[in-house]
Amino acid sequence: MTDRYPNNRNWAVLNGVTYGATLRSVAKTVELAHRGETPPPDDRFVYNERYSVWTLQVPMTECEQVYTASSRAFYAGHLCQVIAIGTDGNAQLYYLEGNRGEAERLGFEQVDPGTHAKTVPVRELHGYYEERRDLLFDGWREQTFPRETAATS
């Protein structure tokens, strides 16, 4: 398996550098992670020797970008999330279209309520792409285009 693709995780850009990120939505902060012994350019990162990772927790608004990325592809004409691609040439998929009967007809097995998974040869996938969701967008929109309340209209 590769570290970067398929991509199904959160990312944040701080001072032009992209880091893997863990969201702390209640506090509206993000914990950034930088692997390896070489320190990242921001000297606020703290090194954890046990896990060989540098971490830093900052407010989400301090980042230039915070987004979630998800690898997608079509299998037999149906939209799926690509969870992993193995060195054996097989891809692990989640069925995304919400039709349980169709998922089961295609050979997907239910692994959790509402989640159907299947492993297929990667050559059977088409239209592979990465979907990104900007996690700072809603805050920007509310700040830029505030909603009028009943009291102000």
C-alpha cells in the first residue's frame, strides 16, 4: 500500500506546507502531523520519539487550507470509495450509492450497517478521481455572506 494514494484522510496546509491532519471539531482546532526525524519548518512542532512523528495543534483558521480527501472510482458503473490498493493489483472498495440490493447483486458484503465492501482487480475500476471537501468553506461563507435573521430583516 502507498502512503498517499488512495487518499482517504484529512489534510491541512500551514505556511505553505501540507500535513496530515486530525480534526478536533469541538475546539475548532486541527492537529498536524509530520513523520520522520527531520523537523518541519515550523518550530512549534513537538517531536514524539515513540511514534517518530512531529505534532502541532493549531486553530483551523490559522491554516491556509483544511480539507478532507477521498479517492473515488466507478466499479461496474457504480460509484465507490477506494479504500486501499494492494501490491497484488486488487482494490478494496466501499459501495457509495446507498442501494443495498444493488450492492449485494454486485457482490459487495455488508461490513457495518449501511457499509458494503468488496475487493476487485484494480483494472476493473474506471474514472478514478479524488474528491475534496474544503472544511474552512462554511466559516468563510458565513463570514462573507452573513445570513439575515428575522430580527434584522
